[in-house]
Amino acid sequence: MDAARKADDDIKRRLAELGPWFQNIHVQGVPTAPDHFLGDYPTFKWQGFKEVVPQDLAGRSVLDVGCNAGFYSFEMKKRNAGRVLGIDADPHYLRQARFVAEQTGLDVEFRQMSVYDVGKLGEKFDLVIFMGVLYHLRHPLLALDLLYEHVVGDQMLFQCLQRGDERLPQLQENYDFSEWSLFDRHDYPKLFFVEERYASDPTNWFIPNRAAMEAMLRSSGFVIDAHPEREVYLCHRSERHYAVEVPPQIC
């Protein structure tokens, strides 16, 4: 009993040293963020759309972009994925992810890398996870273009914060230059720019409504296959919009 209590105390101490945690992950039975303002996050979110991901990912490669502490990376490995790579620009989160990997024994690789640098990887993945990242970026369309160009080989599991009208409008392909009233429609695709803060976060830069988010995905070359819950999409790589320029390999 004393040895078990000491091991438990050691885990709690190490989790505290690695904090604060944004993702609540159970490590040896100890939660990393038990007081998360969203609850048991992201587990409760995952429960709402996990069925769109195959139960057996045997042999499939997975890239988790903006992996944070690795929750989705670990879930993919639990589903028997082959190579799983998580990338994040923040070394704080990568230290957490590596600790969880060490404690769970799950074979997941983590690297410090920005979404703008994915061209450096030089490979495409069967499944790319891009969850909860886009609205934190100064260049959201560039990020989608880079993912399409360099790393998405087949599917992308995507999520982005959305605000505003949730209707999907029926729009013409073209409108005359004199048309102004269209842009006053609440359901028109809109990307809201946050100059200062939203939810006390200075990195919440762009927040789309639903129409804008789905249009951005289509324009970037992704076909939406499933929309299992609000803000979450499973897409596959197809043809990008004819007017899209091929993005540079930013290194």
C-alpha cells in the first residue's frame, strides 16, 4: 500500500511540475486537469465524434497538428495506428505529451513544429488531425493550403471554434460589383477578426461562422464526408479551387 501511495504521489507531483494542463488525460489513474473549465476535456468532446474514425487503424499513418499534450495522438495509437506523429509549436505541451507517452508506453513521436513548417516533414499521412488550431492562427487559409499540399494524403479530421449564424445559405457563383446587401445577410460566410481577446485568449484571431468554415475547407481542396457534431468534420483530399495558388514550402 505504501509503495502504491508513493507511486501515486510521484505521478501527482510530476503532473503538477508539468502544469498547467489544457487537456485532461488520465495518467496511471490520475487526471492531469481535473478542474478544467470545460469539464473532462477533450474526452467528452471525443465521445461525440469518435465513431467516424475506424476502430482499427492498422498500418495507417497519423499526423496530429497542434497536438497539445497528445490526447488525440494517443487515441489513434490505441486504435492500432502505425506511425503516429504529434507536432506542436509550444515546448510546454510537448513536455507533457512525452511524459504521458512514457507513462502509458504508447509509441507516439512528438516534435516541436509549427503548422507553417509541415513541408519540412517531406511525407504525406493517411490521416491528419487538425483540431482546435485554425482560429489561433494569423494565416488560417495558408495553413489549410500547406496541409493540403504537403501532408494530407487521404483524410483530415478537423475542428474549429465557430460563432455567428449556423445556417448554410444558397449562393450564386457570382454577383455583380454593385451588390452590397448580400454582405449584410447573417448567414453569409463570415470570418470574424478578434483584434484583442476572446475568452481571455489573445491568440483567438479569426472565428468563422459555419458557412465560412465549410467554404474554406472546400476552397482548400477538402470534401466534407461527415459532420458528426457541431464544429467537427471528417474530410478527404480532393481538388482545390481553380484559383488557389500553390503555397510555398515555408522553412
